[in-house]
Amino acid sequence: MPTLLQLKNVTKTYGSQDTKFDALKNINLKIDSGEFVSITGPSGSGKSTLMHIIGLLDNPTSGKVILENKNTSKLKENQLASLRNKSLGFVFQQFNLLSKTSSLDNTILPLLYSDIPQKEHKKLGIKMLDKVKIKNKASNTPAQLSGGEQQRVAIARALINNPKIILADEPTGNLDSKSGKNIIKLLKRLNKEGKTIILVTHDLSLAKLANRMITIKDGQIKC
Amino acid sequence: MLKPNPRELLKSSFKSIFKNKTRTLLTSLGIIIGVTSVILLISIGNGLKSFINDQFESLGSNFVIITAGKIFNEEGGFNNEGAYTTFSFNKKDVTTLKRKLKNINAVIPASQSTVKAKFQDTIKESMLIATTTDYAIYRKQKLKQGRWFNESEQKKESKVVVLGSKIAKNLFQNTYPINKKVSIGSANFKVVGVIEEVGGTLGGPSFDDYIYTPLETGFNFMENDGIQSIDIAVKNKEDIALIKKETEKILLDSYDEDKFSVFDQNKILSSINTILNTLTIALTGIAAISLVVGGIGIMNIMLVSVTERTREIGLRKAVGAYPRAILLQFLFEAVILSVFGGSIGILLGSIGTIALNNFFPAKVTIESILLAFGVCCAVGIIFGVAPARRASKLSPIDALRYE
């Protein structure tokens, strides 16, 4: 499988001089297309920082992030936004759905910033909600959905632009165990359909469900 | 290409704003009040101008007017001191003008004096205008009852009067006034006619309170026999400027230039319009302060909105929103808030103008609506830029972490 994402000597340092601290230290990592990778580690180990850098939401202090053979450190803010829109789908622990906005409108939010014509938005949104089995709640607002359902909407939103990589940051953190399991099942299914999944979790039992587990401690990859 | 396209951006901004209707209404209140006041004041200014123009038209045009005293100042406004002159013209001046001026219909002298008019037990103060029969013809006096005094009465210095509609009503109540006697000073005058109502004169003495009598008759009963004003009825409008010049020349042979004023109706109109324009601009400017206050209110709420929606901004950036898309969304929201308030203001201002028109001349113009609309857009942009820039500059990761 071709390499989809590569991190070369990535370091992320916060603070300055006296308060300086390295959240990530010289990280080297390769993720191939179609992989299901989990990133795990204790709280404060740097796994969220790693996910933000992989997701192009944050810049490394040094090192390179190569996504689809593009060195992202040389890209401007608008180009990064475009790459996030086309190649990455985010699933957050807090769901991050827009309140007072229907499931369908939440799902199609990334399409607003894409090249896909507006007339196709609704059709695609319904298709994605159907894929995560929540089509019947298309007009419901987040307040009218359970936690599991909200996360499904968030996954549908992550899938809408058909990105190569789904980045899931503690996607089951706010769910009961049954809903959590269903979300992991859904992610596994998406992986089987060809999506590259990067799951960030502190829960070892979930992390083990991935094809490859990366443990991070004190800003460094342990295995 | 702009992403999202402006239509989508507008839709999204509308949705965000109208999620909280009460807040939207309260935020727009400053703009609503400001625009309503601006529309009302401009409408009143415009209404007054057209009212005065109509009044002048109804009194007859094509006149060169001569008055005693210098009544205009150098800036084109009215000269207060000029109104209190003791100078007056005489009958010889009238004869000279009649003889020397060409292409004119009439030279109409008028002398005026404040008098007390009495009918039975009712006494009313009035202005007695002593003039000629030509006044009725060229000043287009329409009579409600009776007739204007005639040439023969003028020659015989008959004690006859024509009453303005208001003084007639005040003196005679329900009695038919024609051929009744009115006491002015020590003499009794026969009422021969009553003029139709002319209407208000915006604070000055009302023409409806005037009493008209033949010139010579008036001289017999007035304390002076001076002529305070002379109207020259010109045949063609195009000749007004030339006749004005000739008139000045003729009068300068007898008097110093600061003793009299020669002007036409346009001069008075433009002087009144200058005053009205200045007043309208000043009052509209004061009302516009509330637009600035409204704009600050919008900026305040937009800053609150940016803070409240920090996570949303982070999310939008995470899913691919360019900084410019975020900037435009918040800017559109500020402009929509302002234009929403402005539209309600325009509506209320227009309704207010229609209501006001029953009591006072007021007229909404398309220019005032466009001005108000333009100012609203400008207020939205000016006061929306700072919050929108703040939103667009948020780092996606800081925004997503915001609690």
C-alpha cells in the first residue's frame, strides 16, 4: 500500500525559554493508505498534539508532515484549509455539532467550503446519514439526538467530502459503552471500505482493535 | 472562486442571526431608531420645501418684488435688521416705474399697517394691506364670497375691505359678512369680499388674517402714507432678470442701494431653502449619532458572538473554511443586522411620515431611503470588520479547545 502520511523528525515545542517544553520530540511515523492505526498513551503524553499536527490544525516547531506526497510545512493557510477539506475528516470527542442546526445541515457543513456544486449537497448529506444509519434523524437538531447518534452525525460529516483519512480523537469518550462499541464497529467498517483511520484514544482495549497500535509517552513514540 | 459562494454565505449568516430573534431585534434597535429619525427628519425637510414652493406658486409667479430695507444678507440668507427699516416708497416711484419699465403687466404698490378690526363685540388684531385692484388679478386671489374692490371704489377712495378667510371667520362667526360693516380705527368699512383659505405660512403672519383695502383709502386711515412694497407683474418669465436690473437702476436714481431690495420669488425661495437645508442637515446629523450608537451595539454583540461561537469557528476551520470565509460570514452577519434594523427603520419612518402628513407637510423621497440604506450597509461594514477579523484570525486548534 502507498504511504499516505509521513512525519519526519517532527518536534512541537510550547512556551519560550524558561517555560519551554517539548510536547513532541523527534517523531517519525509512516501511515499507509487503508491502515487502521490507533495512537494511545497516558494523559499529557502528546497524543492530541500529534493528532492536531497530523490533522494540519497545528504546525510542528520543526520537522516535516508529508500528506499525499505534499510537504505541508510549505503550504499557506488557505492551501492547508483546502487540504483539510478534501483529504481529512475529523471526529471529535465533543462531537462539535452546530446547535440549533439539523443533522443534515451539520453533515453538509464541509461541502460549503468545497468545489462540490450546491445542488448536490442535500443528496450527498442524506447518503452519508444513510451510511451511518441515521437517515431518519436528518431533520433533528443535536439536542434531539442521543450521544451515539450525535457522534454518527459527526462521522457522516467527516465522510461527506470522501476524505482519504478519518481522524478520530477519543470518539467514544463521551459515550456509554454500548454506543462506544457501535462507533468503533462503524469505524472498522469504514476501514474495510478503504478509509484510512487514525484513532486517538487513551483506552487500551479500543486501541488494540486497530491493525497497528502506536504508543506515545512523554512526546516520543515507544514502539 | 469564492467558497462558499455569496448565496450560501448569506444563507448561513441569516441562519446564525435568526437563531436568536430577541437578541437580533434588540441589537438592531439602535439602527431602527436612528434610521426612523433620519427618514422622518429628511421627510419633514423635503415636505416643508415642497410646501413652501407650492405656496409661492399659488401666490402667482413672474414677479419682481421691491421692498423697503435690505432684506438679504451677502450669504443669501435673510437680513434681520432690514426688516425693521422706517424707509418707504411713494406714489411717484410707482408712477416712474410704470412709465419706464417695459414688458410688464402691472406695478402693484402695497402699504401695510397693524390694525384692530371690530364687528359688534368682537375685536381682532389684523394686518391692513392697502393696495390696488391689480393685486387680486396678478396675486391670484380667489374669493370665497363677494368680490374684490373695483376700479371705481379705488378711485373714490371708498371705505371697502376684502377679508382673509380666518379674520372673516373670527369676526363674523356664523353671520354672512358681505355688506356688513367692520370698524377699523375710527371708521367703518363695508365688507365686499372674503378670500378663500390660503393655509399656514409656517410661523409668519397668516395671509388668512389679512384685510385688504384700496390704496388711497388705506392712506387716509393709516398713520403713514408710505408704500412698503411694490410688486411688478412681468409678462414673460425670461424678462425677470432684465426687469430686476432696470428696476434697480431706476430706484438708484432716487435712493441709496441699502434703502431697498429688488428680488424675485426664486430669491426668497432659495433663501428659505438654504435655511431649511441647513436645518435638515443639522437635525439629520444629530439623529445620525444614534446610528453610530447602533453600530457600536452591533459591534459589541458581534464580539460577544465571536466569543460564544469560538468552537464553531474552530470547527469550520477544521473542515476547510478559509480565514476569508470566516471573515465574510461574520461581516455579512453584521451587515444583515444593520440592514435588518435599517429596513424596519425605513418602514417605520415611512409610516411615520404618512401619519405626520395629516398634520404637517412631510414627504418620503427615494433619495432619503437610499441614503438610509447605504448608511446602514456602511455602519454594518465599519462596525463588523473588527469582530470579523478577530474571528478569522483565530487559530483552529485554540478555537476547538475553547471552553
